[in-house]
Amino acid sequence: MTQTQKPAPRISSGPFEHFLKGWAVNLMADPGQSAHWFSRGGADAARALCSQDAPVRWLYGPGNYGRCQNCIKVMKRRIERGPPL
Ligand SMILES: [Zn+2]
């Protein structure tokens, strides 16, 4: 079966209720962005593996946004190094 590949529309899956860590999109940043691996660092602050900071209330589910290549690289390096102490 052959199908023409169209780029999928970028759709977020909506706001997180209790975000701790995971792939997320900062919808308040530029619209052409991708999803980053954020982990919550404080009451209202999250930081991505690629060192991007965002308030937790700005983070939305990644939906079908593409994943940030920098976050993937950092994640691979961490996996190679072994689990954190
Ligand atoms: Zn990133």
C-alpha cells in the first residue's frame, strides 16, 4: 500500500494537570518548535535537557509535535553513562 506522506499538523494534546517530567511543548515559545524532555525543578519551573526553562503552566502534552534533537542527544549520553546516582 502506497500513500503520499503529508507532514502531520502540529497538535498539542492539551495542558498537563500535574506535570513532573516527560516530553512537553512550551506553547508560549515560538510556534515552529518541537517537544522537549522537561523535568520539574520547582513549584512552577521546569527545565528541558537542552537547558530550556519554562513555567510548568506553559507546558502542554507533546501531541504530534516532533521531538527536540538536542534533548534526544543529551538523553542518549545519559543512558550511555548509566543511571544517575
Ligand atoms: Zn530540547
